Amino acid sequence: MKFLMIGAHQDDNEFRLGGITEKLVKNGHQVRFLSMCNGCGGHHILTPEETVKTRAAESANVAKLLGIEYDVWTDSDDCALVADLETRRRLIRYIRNYNPDVVITHRVNDYHADHRAAGQLVQDASYMLVVPHECPDAPAMREMPVILYNEDHFKQPLFTADIVIDVDEQIDTKLKIADLNVCQVYEWLPYTHGEVVPEDKKERFEWLAGMDPHKWISDEEVMKLKRGYAVRYAKTAARFRKELIERYGEEKGSKVRYAEAFEISEYGKQPTKELLDKIFSF
Ligand SMILES: [Zn+2]
């Protein structure tokens, strides 16, 4: 099957989907990431042009690590993505040409205007994918893909965890992905949060994780921790413990430490349980 992960920015896909991506690739599926923006806004010292180049190089490293295809719309600046007709048609053509079975993107109430626009553009494109007279230069799909949303923490309305996947075996990969995004996780994001990053490489990686990634701690302890990428992925498992137990049974579900969660969009093909089991056969 073919999976198209559509993020507004490079790190959106990389941080939210790294675990299932590794699993999907291992299971013989084809995965492509699209970043609808070029990343130019994500630095406080580098120029926008330098930031685009740096982020492209870092994302190429992630693509290599995961064994995936990776596209960036290099002419589309950060903080300027809008759900207009021209961009919708660009996306319709883009999705049709790849012809994915599954698309994963942002919900439309995420915090960043680019995230909301990306989610809106996917929603607006979804039905048009099968309408032949719309963008006739790109052959219409015969079937809409299944569309899923990444987890977020916004409450109006609240994210529904329709699918929660155990990514315990992928935690090292997930941390490595974050570590490869040097200009984001060690420079830009700490700058915006007023955080000081340790200079020593080993210490800075521990700081990045925020907890010992291979030592079990309870949900209560996880929820007390404030920052770090292992903490972030552990919080998803803690937040959706009930769903993990439903999916994997009490014994395994209560022991999963890291997870990724997805909501089914009403605008894509509505998957049966059989299809979902085929998509997430792990
Ligand atoms: Zn983003």
C-alpha cells in the first residue's frame, strides 16, 4: 500500500509519524512525506535561505534513515500557506499523481496557521480527487484514500484516538529523527521556549529525550515530566492507555510505553475494520 504523509513543515511528519513509518516500511509498504512549506521560518540566526537549505539537508538524512521518499514544496514559504483554490488544485494533482491508499495530515484546529491550512487543503481536495473534470490534466482517482489525522492536544473539538499504535521498538529511531533535526530541536525550538541546550553531544541527547527511554516509568510519573521527545511519545501512550489495552489486550496494552495516535477523517474513504487491520497490520 502507498502512504502519503502531508505535513505543513518537515518536522510535523517526522516527529508525529516516525514510529509507524518505520513499521510500514518494514512491512513492505511505500511511504512518502510531503512538507507543504519549505521551512524558511524556522530559525532565529540563519537567513530564511540558509534555513531552507539546512532543513532540506536534515530531512534528507531522515528520509535515508527511514527509507522513504520525501518532497518539500520549496517555493512555498513558512507562515504563508493558505487554503486557496490554486494550492488546492496543486495538491489535488500531487495526490493523484502519487495515488495513495492512505493520507495522514493535521486536524484543522491545530495551533499553527500552516497546520490548519494543510489540514484544510487535504479536506478540500479529498472529494475532488475522484472528480474527473476537476484538474483533468491529472487522471482522477477511482477511489478516495483513507484520510487520518495526527494527534494534537486542542480541545474544540477534542482529538479522537481511533487508532493507537505501539511504537516501543521504534523509540530509538524516533529519538534519532529528532536528533537529526539539529537546527530545530537544538537551536530554533529551544530559542522559542527560552531553554538552554547542553553543549556536550551525549548530554544534549539525554536532554532531548527528557527521560531514560529504556527504563519503565509509570503513566503517573510520565505525566509529571515536562519536556523531552521520549516524554512526548510516552504521554501519548499514557493519554490513550484505555485504547492501547483495547487494541493489544490488558497484558501488552498496559505495558506499551510509546505510542502514535490517529483519528479517522470523515472526508476520506471510510475504512472497515478489515481495511484498518490491513493498513496497521502490527
Ligand atoms: Zn509545523
